[in-house]
Amino acid sequence: MPRRSPALNRAAAAGRRGKGRPPAGRREHLVRFWEAIARGASSERAAVEAGVLPGIGVRWFRKGGGMSPLDLAPVSGRYLSFTEREEIAVLLAGGCGVREIARQLGRAPSTISRELQRNAALRTGRPEYRASTAQTHADRRARRPKAAKLAVNPELRRYVQDRLAGLVRRPDGSVAGPQVGWRGRRHGPRRDRRWGKSSSPEQISCRLRVDFPDDESMRVSHEAIYQSLYVQGRGALRRELTACLRTGRALRVPRNRTSRGNRSFVSDELLISERPAEVADRAVPGHWEGDLILGVDRSAIGTLVERSSRFTLLLHLPPIEGHNSPRAKAGPPITGAGAGAVRNAIADTITTLPEQLRRSLTWDQGIEMAQHVQLRLDTGLQIYFCDPRSPWQRGTNENTNGLPRQYFPRGTDLARHSAEELSAVAAALNGRPRKTLGWRTPAEALTEYLTAAA
């Protein structure tokens, strides 16, 4: 039977016990998780990349308020790694002494001795050395909690809270605005929001220098305000005050996640950055941009605009049977703006054109294009998607969408118009002279191309 290390005996004599349940993941799991979040991955996908359960990733993201609670830089080599602790456990179980373990790891014997004394597992009543338990103890001991500036300076905290969430009052001094409770999440669409002074953290941070020019204690960065709002445990500002920010987000969203979007049907090779250069210079017709214009009761009309000639096609998207019934959560679409209906409308319309006019289609990342793969197979169009919240990448279509609004105003039911009426409006639009075409009409420009290509 191998002799037990004296260092473990000293740990047992000290009688140190563990501090609660060990965390769900080690530091390397957290680093991999937050690195994936920084790349724009969802909480569940980042958790899988980190090697933990998806539910744990969701909990980490919410607890951190969307912000990494630790420094993602590699740990200095002066500290023992989890791999080294695993080797210590194996060598110790094989009967090696402290000096032999230190020699094989290239560490000082005192380092190994302190490791065994500090991080041994004592929960079972007899000292044992387990790598996972030792790593948990080491990570907990390495924390250097620092009190937030807003937590230790009451005057500064009151100033920030008043500028952020101070009450809006009428001239007579009474409180104005609706009474809105905190639900722990972002306000929904078409819902009342909490009224407050609502200065941004950057405005608050910069205004402090104006209001307190000689008081250096009244200084705080806008990032510190954001962290106090979003990160649990900072202990300064209540999370519910996030409702007073302009976005009203209850969780901070990583920059890459907002820039890349979260549409599972949009892969990197389909983004507009991969679109051929000939599309941008408008030299060759056949490249289209598309979008939906919306009306009341979830009605919609699709628009397709050819980039070179500005020729416009309008897609008829009639409501399906039962569109007046209550909408079921996660149920099928009950208007013509569903993915299947949009795919069919594009395919039925675009296939009436000659093949040389069916080269590519650029759309935003709306869910109505979820069936783009089948659309490409049906029509031969190469489909590309704009970056999220980047309508200028479809500038031709966005500018043209204002023209049909003369016939289909906002706030009206677009489903009541027949396909024949849409064709008549499209013909009127294609018959208007355009300055960008040298005062030719889109119909004339497209006809000239087809004649030259014949």
C-alpha cells in the first residue's frame, strides 16, 4: 500500500473544509464559452463548444449579464494548470513523493507541498488529492473581488441613479408616465415603457466632469456603469434600471452577435460579402434585390427590383384560409408572408423571365427567406443575404420601395389587392422615366438589353 504524503496529513490536521458545491465548469470551460460568445455564437452553441451542457451556458450568460466575468487572457505559467494537477494526482496515487513529483513536473518541491496542503479534498473525512477538486479550490482562491466604485460611494451612486432613472415630473410636480413593473426581461413590442430621465451611461460619465470639476471622487466610466447594471454581484445598481436605457435590454448583447445575426439558415458563404463583383457595378442585368412591404393584419406585398435597369416586379401574397383566426404560438404562418408562400411567389414570377435575367437575388435576413435553398433549386438564382440591420446594402430596393407606397399606403390592408392590380401598378412604375437611366424607363432599359443579347 502506498505511503500517504505528509503534506496530505498536514492538510487533514488543518481541518479545512470545502466551500460549497463545486462549479459546473472550470476556468478553461468559461474561457472557451466566452470566446465563443465573443465570436457571435448563441449561449447553447457556445456551451457545447466549451464542453458543458447547453443549460449551463444559458445560466452563465444570464448571470454575467451578457459580459464575461473573467479575463480571457492565458493564465501565467507560474501557476499550476489543470493538466499538471492531473499528473500530480496520478503520480501521488502511484506512490511518488513530493520531490519525485516536483522533479517530473519541473516544479519546486515547495510548490507541490503547498498544493497538497491547500487543495486536498477533505469532504470524505480523510485527505485525498483530486485534480478537479484542487482546481476548484485554486480558482476560488485566485479571485480578487474588488468593490465597485458605485457601491462604495453613495453620493456617486445617487447621482447616477437619478440621471438614469430619475422620475419625469409634470409642471405641477406630479409624476408623469405609465406605471410599468419590472419583469426581468426586455419590454415587448407595442408595450409601455418606464419613463425616466434616461441619460446614457456615456452622458452621465461625461456630465460628472461638468457638475463636479474639482471633485475627483465623482468620476466613473460609462463601462463601469454598464457593468454595475448587467453583472450580478457588482452590488451597485439594480438590474431593473436597465429598463431606463434606450434599448431597454435586460442582457448585454455581444457585438459580433448583433453584427452577424442569429439566423440559422444564413451561412457565411451566403453573405453579401461573397457576392460576385459584377453585381456591384451593375454592368450585367439579371441581379435582383428583394424585400416585403407590410400592411395591417400582417398583410404584405413582395418587391423585386433589377439592379441594372430598375425594373420592378410585385409579388402577390394573398392570405391563406383561416387568416382571421387567432394566431397560435409557434404555429404555421396564416398570411402570404410565410417562407413557403414567399418562395412560391418568387419562383412563379421570376421563372417567367429569360434565363439571362435570373442570375442572383439579394435579400435581408428575414425569416420569410428560410426556404432559400429550395428557391435556388427551383429557379437557378444564387441567393445572397445582407448583414443584419444594413438596409443600405440593398439600396436599389429600399429606394424603389417608396414608389409602391404611393399606391399601397402604410396602415392599409395590402391583402385586398389582386394579382392583376399589382401587375398594373408594376407596369406603371416601369413606365416612369428615371434620371439615373438618362430619363429612359426601366421597361425601355430592359428591352434594350434583351434586344442586344438576342
